Amino acid sequence: MTNDKQTGWGGASDAELAPLMRLVDLILIYVALWLPIYARGQVWDQKAWVAATIAAVLFLVIGQSLSVYQSARGARLRAQLLRIWWGWIAGVVPVLLFLLFLSKRSEDYSRIIVSSWFLIAPFLISMWRTGATLLLRELRARGYNTRAAAIVGMTELGEQLAMQMKSVPSLGLRTYGFYDDRDEERCHPISPELGTRAGTLSDLVEAAKTGEVDLIYIAFPLRAEPRINELLRQLSDTTASVYLAADFFVFDLLHTRWVTLGGVPTMSLHETPFYGVDGWLKRLEDIVVASAILMVIAIPMLIIGVCVKLTSPGPALFRQRRYGLNGEVIDVLKFRTMTVTEDGDEIKQATKNDPRITNFGAFLRRTNLDELPQFFNVLGGSMSIVGPRPHAVAHNELYRKKVRGYMLRHKVKPGITGWAQVNGWRGETDTLEKMEKRVEHDLDYIRNWSLLWDLQIILMTVFGSRAWRNAY
């Protein structure tokens, strides 16, 4: 086997491309300020140099902390762009404004030019990054900028790694071969199309020393710790990049991240995705969207409340105890749609043609209008716009004993709408399978959350047909 790495920009390593990324980002920040200055017929002067230089340095520093310049091989473009915009808007812009305030020089800068610059800079950087990423993916798919990856262990996990490398050529990874000391009959059978056995672990160490392989993925099970430790000791005498692809998939993972406890590295297995920057983004999304919607629906809500009172005896609003974040009990607001306001230890779910539902209540439930008061819950912080739908406390106590992972739904705030709802898994759960599918979708949302996915779910709630299914 030969190491046929390409040359030229298409063959540059990720480490070699990082300085280029920084240089282009820096230039674009200057260009973004020059464009509105030129458009306004003004002259580029010393204060423009100072502002652009401070912004460029800040962005490079903040971008480094947000992993903007880490290897993009295999990373999601959407996540990269979000980090760029967040680093600029939440990092660079506030610092620049604060410095202008302290120096009392804000009157020296045109508000139109500065505002335009604040929007043009991240836009240009995003466009450049998108183009570069797509170009690199195309080059890698054509065989350029590829890296040879050796897989240690002819295991199911090793097979999965090889399948990913083969099925996603834009990763720019090709399987150099499998290495394993075990006899053939003890190894997991792997199709020759994915790669062949290249030798033993000793052969791998020699290949790493001669530079025949760029990357090494260890795909042994976690119980093989002594073998892994010995291999790492031998590979420490090489310059190969080594990754441990541990079989964490044997656990029921919710959301994972590496954290340290007094210097001891630990990995979270059941964790919320909303920590740090993502938590701030999620809360900002809730406040902005809920405030905007409440301004629009304030009068319609008043009319609905009056209609509820006029069409049936009882209160217009109904409070029901439900589990919120971390299993804490919260009071969820709804327009009353039934002749009863059940909130005890036993609550019967609404069924089709349920006699307890009022005529006007049936309309509210079909159109989801009965959920509108929950935007006040969102502003108060007990709920989110998008998340797993909250269930009555009585239903939670029932299903937590029957559905595996049920309570993991409460690692995030409950939502007015959610991934399960827009896929049709709402309404009565008269079979255990229906609740299992709902929980499956909820956990999938928690594992893979992104801000853009939230916006997609909101649009699907309004315009999608499945979101209205089983609404009775």
C-alpha cells in the first residue's frame, strides 16, 4: 500500500489551512468596513484602521476559543456558521461598543457605517467559509486533500468507521487498512470493499513511524484497556494522530461532552444540550419569539377567553400541574376546552368524540389555539417554544415505569411544540407503542438540537399537516 497524498492547496492538511482561514477572515473584516465607507463617499482614515484592527484581533481570539479554526473535516457547516455569527455578534460587537463608550469617541464614527459593518463582516466571512467548505468537500470527494486512516480492531465499531469513510467521501478519509492481533475467527467479518487486513499492531506501529498513515482510529471495546494502553505507549514514539473511537454506543446516550472534575476527565452520558452559549441562544430565541407572538395574538387571546366563558360554565384559563426541567412540577396554562378541569392523581386522556370536550373547545384543540396561553410560561422561563410536550404529572408517573428513558425528556424545558408533535405523535396514547414513538422523537431532538432545527419545527407546526394530526 502507498500513501498517495495529493499536493497543492487541494492536498493541504487541516493544520496548514488554519492560517489561511485566519488571514482571509482578517482581510474580510477590513473589507467589510471599507465597503460602507466607500459607499458613503468617505475616506479610510486612522480611526477606521484602529476599529478594523481591534475587531480583527478580537475575532481571531474569540474564534479560537469557539473552535472556529479547528479542523472542519467532518464538521457540520451549520455549526461552523453559527459559531462565526455568535463570536462576532456576542463577542466582537459588544466589546467594540464598550470601548467606544469608554473612549467617548462614538461621535467620531458614522452610525450607518458602523451598523452596516457589523452586518457585512459576519456575512462575508460566512460566505467565504461556505464556499471554502463546499470546495474542500468536492476536492475530497474527487480524491484530493485525503488522509490515510488506519483502523485498529476488526470489530463492529471498526466496520462502522470504515463505512462512514466510504459513504461520505467529502470527509477526505480513506481506509488504509485494518490492524488486529487476534486470529481471523475471533475478528468481526468485514467486507473487502471497506478495507482489508493490513497486519498486526506491530505492523501498525512501523507504518506510523515511516509516515505511511496519517490518522489512527482505535476501535477496540472499552474492556480492552490494557491493549489500548500498550498500543498508545508504542505510538507515542510516532507523529501519527491517534483517536479513540470507543464503543459508547452500547450505552443509552442522551447528550455527551467531555468535562473535568478536579483535573480528572469525565464524559457526560445523560446531559442537557443547553449549556454555555447554546443555553443563552435557546433562551434568547424563546424571549424574542414569544414576545413577538404575544404582541400579535394578544387581542385574539382576549376574544378566545371571552368565547370560552360564554360557551360553557367555568374559568377561561386552566392550570395543570406538569413536569418541567429536571422533573420539577410547573403550572402550565391552557384555555379550558372541557367541562372539567382534572388535575388529580388519575387523569383520563382526551379521546375522539370525548363528551367532556365542549363544542368551542373542540375547535380550539383542532387548531392548537388552546395552547396559546403557554407563551406566558415561555416568557416566565418554565417552558420553551420548542421542546418535548409536557405531560400531566399522573401520566408521567405511569409511563416512567413503562418506557425506557422516559424521564430523560425532562433534561430540557418542555415546549409548546416539538419534534414528536410535528411528526404526528401527539394526542391520545392509547397504546404503549405510541408513547414510545413520542419519547423516541423527543430524545432524538435533545441529542441533535440546533437553533435552525427549532426554526424548522416552528414552521412545520404552522404549515405542516402532521402537526394537526390526532388533535382532539
